[in-house]
Amino acid sequence: AGVDQAGRGCFAGPVFAAAVILPKDFKHPFLNDSKQLTVKQRDELRPIIEKESIAFSVAAVCNNEIDSINILQASFKAMHIALLQ
């Protein structure tokens, strides 16, 4: 599965991570780095990935846990939770 996180640079709130398994032959011109896409491109790509993926999951770690374990560890935890799902 490919994993990535979002929300790590935010001042407050949860950190999210997603894990996705795509078919080996899946191709889409927008699929590269989500941070390089416009909001419109991400919004267009999301339902395509959800429909075409073999499996996907999204996980979050809340701000209270981030304060307890730090943002880096919270990002790793969110990624592990997403992978386990």
C-alpha cells in the first residue's frame, strides 16, 4: 500500500493518513504528489481512486494525542492505523 499523511503542518487539529492499494496498471495524469495538485484536481482524483482501488483507508490521530506524543510520532501512528485497516 502507498501511504501519505496530511495535516502535519497545521497549527491545530488532527493529523490524517491514508493507505491505498491501486491495481498495478492504474494510471491517471494527476496521480503524482497530492501537494502539487490544485484543490480541484484532488477533488476530481479522490472518487476515481476510491472506485478503482483494490483497498483504501483513512485514519486520524487527534490533537490531544499529538500534544502527548508529538506530531512526527502522531503522523507515523496515523499511517500505521491506516495500513492496519
